[in-house]
Amino acid sequence: VAKDLGLQLRELKDRDAHVFDTGRTRYFFLDLQNGHLSMMEQVDREEICAAVAKCVLNFEILVKRPM
């Protein structure tokens, strides 16, 4: 994530980076120690997207100081 945002790994922690999932369930986790974006748990595609051909999970990453 740090590389994609053009930041150093340390900046993710210093700038209080957070992942915000859209919806009620939290699917993603941003590890500030290594900068990896990971899934909180295994996702059941059939449960989330049912009969939809294209399954998309939206999320945002907020980086503070400065925003």
C-alpha cells in the first residue's frame, strides 16, 4: 500500500493510515508494520455476491497528517 500511495512504509504508521470498507462487514486489514493489505478472513463469494457475475468489494484508505 505504501508503494502504491508513493509513501515510505514508516509514513503509513506516522500518518495513521486506515482502511474503510463500504458496507457493514469489515473485509480488509492494513498491516502498518509491513504495509500489506490483507483479508480479515476467508470471503465466501456466493454469500457476498450471490448471482452477480462480477463481484467487487469496495474500500478506501485514509491517510492523515496531512490528509
